[in-house]
Amino acid sequence: MALDRRVRLKPRVGAESYVYGDAEGPGLLSILRNTDGLMWPSTPIINVSHNVNYEKHQTTHSVSPLNTFQSTGSTEISVSGDFYVGNATEAYYLLASLHFLRTVTKMDFGRTSNTAGAAPPVLLFSAYGRFMFNDIPVIVKSCSMNFRDDVDYIQVPIEAVENARYFTKMDSKSPFYDVFHEKNDGVWVPQVLNINVLLEQQPTIDY
């Protein structure tokens, strides 16, 4: 069995319900459980930046200063890739991905929350195998989406989250439109959307 090398951003083990919501009930983010996190469906562009901090010392009669090592900065990872929507399930997956990024860039809040005020969660980034990006603990520093004006938009009824059984597989066989296309509570997603996420490595004491 081939190892999964796809580009993925996911919660840490034990934090799935905190990010996705209740595992037993349907919800907007429930479809992300099937792919073990937000997965870029097409190969994205990944830019990695490693920073090293040095202090300069100018000695007498020297032509150039000496550099003494101070620390190694946290690695920054930029991921930019397109999401293509060709069927109802992919439209729903894109909507869930957008909501996922909104969720993991906000502190916890809500009247019924027991952890209100908690910082956004530390996530895991993986891609291309264990010696490339192997579940690196990261925080989301920023994210941007390019909603274009030259593509069609597809309706995704919000009420569909109450019937998550229609989205158990990433294929085009779902009876989505037969059931939901006449609903009036829909939202629309573009057929092509570029999502750019800036991540920074977050070393943790307990990981």
C-alpha cells in the first residue's frame, strides 16, 4: 500500500472534536474527517523559509564584522494551491475548507464554550513523506482566498450538513442535487478558488 503523500493540514491527535465539532453528529466540517484534515486536492506551491539569527561584532581594524550565532528562527511555510469544483461533493468540501481556516485563525468563543478565550489550535502540516514535511506542528499566521470573477459559482445549501451521509466519499455519485437543489438556504462557491496559507512552525513542550 502506497504511503499518502498529499498536502494536508490537520488537528493534533485528541483535538479533532475541538476543531471539527462532535464526531457523532453532522456538521459543516464533518467532511474533513474523511480526508484527515484539510487536504489540497491538487498539488500546491510550497515555499519554505529558514531563518538564522546572528549578532554582528565589529572588531578593531577588521575589514568586516564577525557574526556570532544567536538562534534559529521558526520555519515559515507558505502553501498556495487551487481547489477545483466539478461536482456537489467537491463544492461542499471547499465550503468546509474555508470554514476550517476561519475556525483555526480565531480564539475560541461562544456562550456554551468551556474554553472561551483559548488561543487558536496548533495544527499539523504534512506532505510528501516523513523526510519532507512529517506532521510539523504549526500555527496559521494568515490565509487568503482569491474569489475570481471569471468562473461560475455553484450553490451549496447549508441545510445539507444535516444530511452528511451524502458526503461520505469524494466522488460525483452523490444524489446531492436531487435532494437539495431547490432549497433556498444555499451559499455559492466558485468552481476554481486559490487558497494561500502562511504557516509558522510552533515547537510545543508536550509534543
